Amino acid sequence: MAQISANKVVTITYDLSVTDENNEKVLVESAEADSPMVFLFGQSGLPEEFENQLNGKGAGDAFNFSLTPDQAYGEYDQQALVSIPKNVFEVDGKIDEEMLQEGNFLPMADNQGNHMQGKVVAITDTEVQMDFNHPLAGMVMHFDGQVQDVRDATKEELDHGHVHGAGGHHH
């Protein structure tokens, strides 16, 4: 039986809960059997400790672990809360009101051309407050799941750095 290690394609199902301000676990995401998470171990971009917790497991193995903010997406950073002039969001002199709504995540780029996702937090007549923290920053994450499959990555997957086919990327 294949075990999870570098350059393996891993398929897992899981429930992800976070600890809320009342110190209670709240379910925020599930990857079920009909839509599992599939990733290339060692090249996934997932937190290192997430992969460490799965290393060596095989198909059918259960897992249950927690990640602290410093093991995952860091503490919430107030500096990542930024006010941007509202006219930056204009296209041909108009603002897309459907797109620019509180709670929406928008693709953005900084002055150096780095791409990032920002969450619209507040909108005034002149400014848009955006939050560029990872949505799970500052949260303790609790994973409870099972390894569904482990297989060798193809040469093409290794060359591209991501999974192809079912559950993966399609070119």
C-alpha cells in the first residue's frame, strides 16, 4: 500500500472546524467523498505542518489534528487591513456594484504586480476597506478526516507542480 510522501498524489476527505471567540468548534469546510481534496504532496502550498501530519499515512487511514495560527496562516495582521480609493475599482468610469459588495473576495495586485485575494470589509463614498489576511489567519484549525487514496504522481504532474485529472487541474 502506498504511503503519503513527497511527490505522491493524495486524496483526502475532511471536516475543518475553527475555534470561535467562545472557544467552541465551528465547522467551516468539508471535503466529502464526491468532492475530495486532491493535492501533490510536498508541492501543495498547504501549511507545512498540515503535510507533516499526513506524512506516512495510507489509504483508509484516519487523521485528526489541530494547527495553531503559527503552524498555519499566521496571526491576524491589522496592517493587512487597507483602505483603497474607491475609484481604483472603476472600469470604464463605472463601478460594478455586484462585484463591489461587503464580504466579496476580489483578485487584486500590489504595486510590484504580486497577485492576492482581498476581502471587501467596508465601503464608503470614497474608499473601500480591504482585508488581505488569509481567511483563516489567527484561527486554530481542527482537521478530522480520512485518506482516500495515495498514488505516484505522473512525470507531467511533477513537471507542472500540480495534480491533473480527477480532482486536479485540467489544461
